[in-house]
Amino acid sequence: MALQTLHTITVDDLVFTNPALHAEYVILVTKLIDKLRELSKQNSSIATSSGLTEKYDTNSNEAYLDLILSNERDSFSARIYIHQLKYFLVEVNGIGKLANTAEDVLNIADEGLSKIF
């Protein structure tokens, strides 16, 4: 619970420190939730074993989203960091890619998802 609170504080601070990134974050969360709903409608097993969780990395002092999508046989996971409060860093299978916008993050996630689903 404390780590989720740190995530929330970090995101709230973005309103003042980087309003453009905060706006992209809000768009990103909305679109990721929409994507989870869309995929769940296509395959009901995804709904029970997938999620989007707000977390905080105490080693790097960065907030991130933990995205997990899974069905009976395949799974996809990504960590989407608010890196240095300047941009997003999307980590998929240990490989990180920089993203400036919500759309960039979604494109990176879609690359990984297309290989699995």
C-alpha cells in the first residue's frame, strides 16, 4: 500500500513539475484500461489473469505501471516507468525503450502483444 501511495504522490507532483507528461500519463492509463477491456471481451480468460497496477521502485525512486496480460497459454508483462520525471521507459522482457507519449508506449506494448495474442 505504501508503494502505491508513493506512486500516487509522484504522479500528482507531475501536475506541477511536468504537466505535459502528466497529461500523457492520464491518457496512457485510460488507453491501457481500454485495451485490457477490449482484449478481455475477445478472450474471457484474459480478464481473470491480467491487470494494471500502480507501483513504485524504491531502488530508482520512480513510479511505474505494471501491466500483465495472460491467457491459458501465453503471457505478456511490461513495466512502464515515469523515468526521471521526464519521459516513459517501457521495459518488456528486460529490454527498455524510451517513449515520450502515451501513443509511443502503446505502440511498444502492441509490438510485444502481437507476438503473443
